[in-house]
Amino acid sequence: MHVAVIINPAAGALKRRRADLSTRVSLAERLIAVRGAEARVLLTTGRGDAFTKAREEVERGAALVVAWGGDGTINEVGRAMAASGVPLGIVPAGSGNGLARALGLPLEAEPAIACALDGRDVPVDAGEIAGRLFFNVSGVGLDAHVAWVFDQVAAHGRGLAGYVKVTAQTLWRYEAAEYQIEADGTRLEQRAVIVAFANGSQYGNGAQIAPGASPSDGWLDMVVVGNASPIVNAWRARRLFDGSLERDTRVHRQRVREVRLTSGQPMRFHVDGEPCDPERPLEIRIHPGALTVRVRKENSA
């Protein structure tokens, strides 16, 4: 039996990355060896490499593939493993770690690896937008624009502090768009600052876009945040952290399985925080139980 561990060396803050890459490799090898398995530790070299390496390891017969990185790394590995039946382990090391938090996984490396090796398997849904799978949150609007800006400057400002800075700067200049939304037979037209499709409950770091959303219930939670002034948008951001976003009268939340989203212009979107080129229209759907994820024995997804 072999266990593959795919590490993104670029995940997390720059100072931490430089300090502990060799430590991460040796930790993974040691914990896997103790359990009598063969460890294959692989380092990614750029965008798309985690997907390629995960697909190769599944084809090689890996009993478990562990993704060590942020939500973007987990997305790449998960996309390669969807419908394979091979369990995915997660060692969160990104700016937000939204999926890991939604699943109640350990946030520190050693207990996260132990969870991946000794936990239990649960089916996790996959969302799809414009042909791209996501496992936590996707959407258009301000969050997609922030993801795009953050991606441009990430080499100089990764980590939570860099993300907060980009969000604060973008919030005051962002212009909302008008959207036409067809969701499971219903129709909604609204000028919105965000249209999010949540499989998990949060973006990361406790910012809850869909409190109570379950990654394993066969539904996406569509959250449409209506437009307001920059000052109001800045003030309402606090609701992400106290779980009260739905109390805002400009917020519409609906459980959905299939959505068609259109606008007067191509829409930039993101999948699990990774920016994607603009498209129009966007088709969104849910694939129940598409990915097997290893979680704590006592947790339910």
C-alpha cells in the first residue's frame, strides 16, 4: 500500500514556507512509515501540477492521496480524484482553509496527517460551474474579483493579512452588476455585489457565506448579496463573521441543484478561491457524493 502526499510549497505565508518545507516532508514520511505504508511525497511546481500528480497517483493505485496546501491545491487534487473512490486527506496550509474548516478537520499539520491516515471516509458533494468542479465555494462578483486581484499580487502578500488588505482596497472601488438567475425553475433578477454557490459554509477564517451549509447534503446554497454603497458593504462584512448575513434584507439565500446565471457582460468567477477567465452565461450544478474525503472519526460532514 502506498500513500501519496502532494505538497504545495507556495501555500501559506512566505516566511513559514521557507522555514518548514523539509520539516513537512519528513513529518509526512515518518507518520506514514509508522503505519506500515509506503510514502510518496511530491512537491508541486506550479498551477495545474497538483491535478496532474494526483491523477497519476490514483492510476498508480494509491490507497490514499493527501493534499497539503490551500483550497486551490485541494481543488486541483479533488478534481483529479472525483468519482475515483480513492479517499482524499487534507492538510490545510492556505490563507483561509475553508473546506477544512467546513469539514471540521484539524488545522495543524501533525493531527491533520493523523486524521488523513486514521479517520473515516465520507462522501462530499462537488459543485460544477462552467465545467469546473469545486468543493467549497464558487461564485461571481466581489469575491471573484478579489480572488483575481489577490492572485496577481500573491507572490508579495500571501496569507490572511494579504487577503484582508486586497479585500479592503477592492471593496471601495468595486461596481456591482445586474444578474439574471434561473434556479430550479425559479427566476430572480437583481443587481448584486456577490452571487455565491456554497457547498461548504465559509470562505475560510470564519467568514461564513452560508452558515449551516453541508458539503454532503446534495444541495448548493446560493447566496445573492444585493448591492449597497461601499460604506454599507464594509459594515455588512461583519455579518460574515457573526453568522448573521441572512438578516440583511438585501440577501437572498436558496438551496439549489441547477442554476443558469447570465449578465450583460462576461462574468469573472472563482472556484474555491482560484480565479477563472470570464464567461457568459454560467451553468452551475451539483454532483452529490462525487468525492470521498477522510475526516475525523467522530465528525460528520
